Amino acid sequence: MISVFLLVRSFIAYFEQNERRPQNLDPIQLVTATDDKYAKPLGVMLKSLLENKKSDLKINIYIITSNLSTHNEFNIRGILKDYDIDPTFIKIDKGKYSNYKERDYISKETYYRLSIPELLDTNIVKVLYLDCDIIVKEDITLLWKEDLEGFFVAGVKELPRISRYKKKKLSIPKRFGYFNSGVLLINLKKWREQNITNQIIDYMKNNSDKISFPSQDPMNAILYDKWKKLNPKWNYRHNLRLSIEPAIIHYTGKNKPWNASHPFKDEYEKYNRMVTWKTT
């Protein structure tokens, strides 16, 4: 009788312990892309992300680049060293996307996110992609744990006026949305299975006249019915005009907080002041 009682108690203790144990212990897989022009903003973005990360979940950081200088790589490594993180710099052929259009403040690095599935190990099945011109104000773990639920990507809807115009231009049915590609959760497993990168590249080759936002337009054209809508706080732009507290501020457009006035310039400067950056 006593042995049965002890056995039952041990089972209860086991299940209680496992209920308290975090269910998803997979590390956060963070990917971004940069050149020398955006190297310091990337450093500031990573500083803000790590300052506000509260969980003990490990984070792996992958930085895709074709021509980052040695001293800028050194600066970024210096920032991450304070958090005991050794980033992985992934070199990509600078000519890979040279035949596709760029836009004054949007460089060829915008296309590098399309190569993530082939550049990362196949055992990595989910990543969080972030642009460099971003400040993270909340624990990124909360975004990372968002369930993709069979979707290929998750993102935040673009500004209404842009969405309306883009859906018409790209022949996206009205009932679907158009996402901003600066903050994306990507289901690499489904992406690889359907060879989405090649589909997007084929679209770019055959529809260059329809594309004005490099990479973002063709991604939406292919994935318009395969993406999950995220809370707009995870990709907040000042002209969204929503009464919410941003978890991520995204500095879209030509005017960046490091080269012009901006409604959220103070938020950028807060973390910029925390960063040690050597110019040579």
C-alpha cells in the first residue's frame, strides 16, 4: 500500500516538474544582412534587442554580407561579446543579385533574405529575420515563440495606402493582405519544400516592371495567401498612426534617425549611446 502511494506521488511530482519546464527550448535563430553603410545601425539594433531580452533562451545570430570591412565586423563582435555571443558571418557572392533593381535607400542586401534557406544548415527550420534599421523594445523571445501554424512566413501588414496600391499592381486578390518584409518569422521547412526562393526569383525575372520595392514586392506576389498576420507592435512605423506601444520600431523610408530628424530619433539615440564604435 505504501509503495503504491509513493509511486503515485512520484508520478505527480514528475508531471508537475514537466509542466513547469519550458516547452520550447530551441534557441532563437536570428538572421540579418548588412554592408558597411548599415553596419553601425545593425550594431545599435542588436544592442537594443539584447538589452531587452529577458528570457534565458539562447540566441544564435547570423549576419549575411558580401563586403563588410574587417573593422566593422570587429565592432559588431565587440558589442555581442558583452552578451557572450559569437555571431556567424555568412559571406554571399556580391554578384548573386546584381541583375535585379535597387532603390536609392534600398540596396542589394535586401535580396539576401531570399538566400537564408540555402545559407543556413538544413536542421534550422525556423528563423527570425530583422532589418538593420530597427530598434527592439520588448523581449524578442515573445515574437520568436509565435506559432507559424503551417504558414510560410509571419509579418505585419504594410501601411494601408501602400497595401492597396501594391495589391493592385501585383494582382493580389483584395481579400488578402500585403506585408512589410523588414520583420519576418520564416518557416524554412515549408520554404525549402516548395522551393520558394526560385519562385520569387522567377517572378522578379518576369515581372520587373511591377516591382518598386525590391524583394518585398516579389515575396508578397508569391506568398500573398501563405503568410500569418502579426500584431502591428512588432513592426511599428511612425506613419502607422496606431495607439499602441511599439515592441519594434522600424525606421522605413529615406529619413533615418542617424541622418535626419525622425519622430522616434530619441529611441534610436538611447541605444546608440550604449554602443562603442571605432571608425578605423
